[in-house]
Amino acid sequence: MDFYKALFIVVVLIIVQSSFVTLIQVKEIAPDLVLIFMVSWCIQKSRYQGVLLGFVGGLSQDLMEGGLLGVFALSRSIACYLSCSFPWSHYHQNMVIFGINIFIASLVHQIIYLVVVSQNAAGSFFKLALRYGIPSVFYTVFCSILIRSITGFLKKKYNKGSS
């Protein structure tokens, strides 16, 4: 999948996440579908492509959702860079390694995002991290493994049927 297709999917996921993710959110905690896709795409590409998708996709999210301009661009760029940089990221077919990669990327994204947001919001960084950040990381990991399992099952099913 080339960069422009991936960027189009990111924009669609931003719209889906801002519109429909409330259907699966639990007490204001929602999975980060955009980050799941970005990491899934980035671990199969080079660092340059990963950082570029993280930055452009994050900037798109900043522009579409409002708020502080550049927060998502920064946090997503760093998360994608790290996802491409781990020496074991080429084992992306392994579900445990994929889950660890999503966990680290989501944790880094949440830390950067909450450090910036806590400067302008009521409540300290630690209070926001415990209430929203950490639960969001675990919910994102859970959803990513669920999505990865379903897509893996469907790929096997339809590849087996077409042979």
C-alpha cells in the first residue's frame, strides 16, 4: 500500500474516530483507531515513511479536530518513528510483538499528548494520565489485537477459499 492510500485511510479513520467511536467508548475512554492503523502500516515500512505518515496524519487530525495545532503531529511522528525503530518490529506477524509495539506507541503518544494538554487543562498530568491516558493505552492494545485477529482470520478464510 503506498503512502497516499495510507494517508487517505488515516483521514477516513480520523472521521470515523471523531464520529462513531463513541459507540464503543467506555466511560470516556476510547481506542485510538488512527494509531492502530499507523503502527500497523509503519512497522512494514521504513522509518522515513513512518515518520512522514505520523506527521502528515497527525497534522490532519490537528486540523480536523481543532485544539492545539501540532500536538498530534508531534506525538504521532514520534510514535511511528519508535514503531519502525525497534529491532523486533520486523516480526509484525507475531501477535505478542504487535501488541507490545502498539502498547509502546500508544503510551508514548499519550505521554506527549497529556504533557501538552495538562499545561492548558484543569488537572495535573498524573491525574489525567491515570484517568484517561493509561486506560486508553490498554483499550487501544485490546482493540488492536482484536482487529488484528479478525483481519487475520478473514485473510486465512478468503485466501483458503480462493485457492
